[in-house]
Amino acid sequence: MQITIRNYQEGDLEALVALINAADAVDKLERGTSLQEMREQFSSPNFFPKKDVFIAEEGGRIVGYTCFWLRKGEEESIFDTWGVVHPAWRRKGIGRRLLERLYQRARERLEEVKSPKVYFDCGCESERDWRR
């Protein structure tokens, strides 16, 4: 398994939509999306997909991705992260590698932040019993 972590490129959106929807079908988190929704998200102000989105790829197939939105405030600023790894590729360290790259990128953007408090907000779902 040769996983490459790279920056987002034009033309990745359709594969990202498929990835998110495949994960949502398994996870049942109601986070499914459409190409139009992704286009809108990726054109948000203060969001730079080519620098703030990282793709995990294996053999030309996108198997995971992560990104953040920097929400700047006067009192606090938040690097609000999100990402997903395809269910068939989980528990292989891909999420950790993506998060490390994202954290590096957040550190690069710290100079933009003027607030006294800065948070890198991330979380994950892990082996949850969905039958309840």
C-alpha cells in the first residue's frame, strides 16, 4: 500500500463527493453531499482549497481527505477541521497522516491570526455502535 498525501487539485471534486457519500453510507452520519454543495463550500471566503485541502491517494484513487476553515475572531480564532477516510482504508494511519499535514498548514497560517487565543478544532468518530 503506497499512500501519497498531496494538495487538492482542480478536478478532485467529483471523487471527493463519491468518497464522502461512500463513507456516509457506512457511517450513517447524514453528511452526504452533492457536487454543487462541494463547489459552494470550496468557493467560501477565506478558504484556499489548493493549500488548505489535503488528499490521500493510492494508485490514483482518492481514499481520504481533510481540510480546515480558518474562522478569525477578535478574542479567538479557530482552525475548524473536517475530513474523511474511505471505510475500506480506515485503521491504516491515513487519517493521522492527513491530520499532520493539516496541522502543518495551520501553523503556516498562524501569522494571519491576531486574536490572543487560537484553537485547532478536530474530532473523530470511532467504532461507534450504531444499532442503538
